[in-house]
Amino acid sequence: MASFNAGVVCALLVLCMFVPSLATVYTVGDTSGWAIGTDYSTWTSGKTFAVGDSLVFNYGGGHTVDEVSASDYNTCTVGNSISSDSSGATTIPLKTAGTHYFICGVVGHCGSGMKLAVTVGKASDTAPSGTGTPSTPAVNTPTTTTPTTTTSTHSSSGTTLSPIVALFVTAWSTFSALALT
């Protein structure tokens, strides 16, 4: 009986290695990052953003990532941001559905193209995103992050992560519990 249970746990573990996580981490601008001269409308085309995904902004000094209202996005108005970060590595978790607007808060940078609008669908939505119909964005607090192996600086479709580590721990706990009985 114990060997049967161990076999089931191992089979589940192998199966889970091939199941991708539902969340995607998108590196804004891919290798260009968050910079003047990148066409972010083109970057968003064909991508589907969902609640639970994250945007990673990589940029040098002299830039910011400001989440703003639709009105401030359309007029490139700085100084009224919902949230702002200038750390050089900003991760924005997409927690709510709707269109979210980001600009560089340095005067003149938004007008030079440093602006991004992403339409976020519910976790189960599959409609492609784009600049979409303006709506009032929800408040998202940016978090500062350091580059890790969970982000990709060159993937235009983002990076999906396998839940293997969590499932390995769960499987190991289950196996240990079964072995003790």
C-alpha cells in the first residue's frame, strides 16, 4: 500500500511539472526596457494581460514609473500619480481588471513615448489587450524588486512559472505522512 501511495505522489509530481502557472510576468519593453524611443502600443499588441500577472519595468536613472488616471495618461500630465517609483526595477502586480495607465513622470518623457496602457482582463478572460477604452484605474502600490530568475528581459510573451516547487513540498509532505502510517 505504501509503495502504491508513493507511486501516486510521484506521478502527481511529474504531472505538475508540465502544468504552467496561471500568472505571467511581463518585462515591459522586453530588452529595451522602460525608455524613450520604445513603442509600447506595439509592445502590448497581441498580449493578453490578466489579474494576477505582473509588469516589470527596468530602467536607468532619470526615469520613473507612475500609475496615472486615463485623463493624465492622455494629456501626459505629471504630478498627479496614483503611485510612483524611481528605483530602476519596478514590479507592478495587476490586481484588478480594467485599463491601467503608466507614464514616466519626468517632464517631456511621456510626450516622447514613455507611456503604457494595459487592459487587464479577469483571470479567466482571453481577449487580447491594447490601449482599450479608458476607465479609472484601481490603486496599485508598486513594489521595488531586484532581478531574479523569475523574470525574462527578452520574452515578448512574458514568463510563465511552473508550480513545481510548491507541489514538490506538498508531495514530500504527503509522502512522509504516508510513510509514517
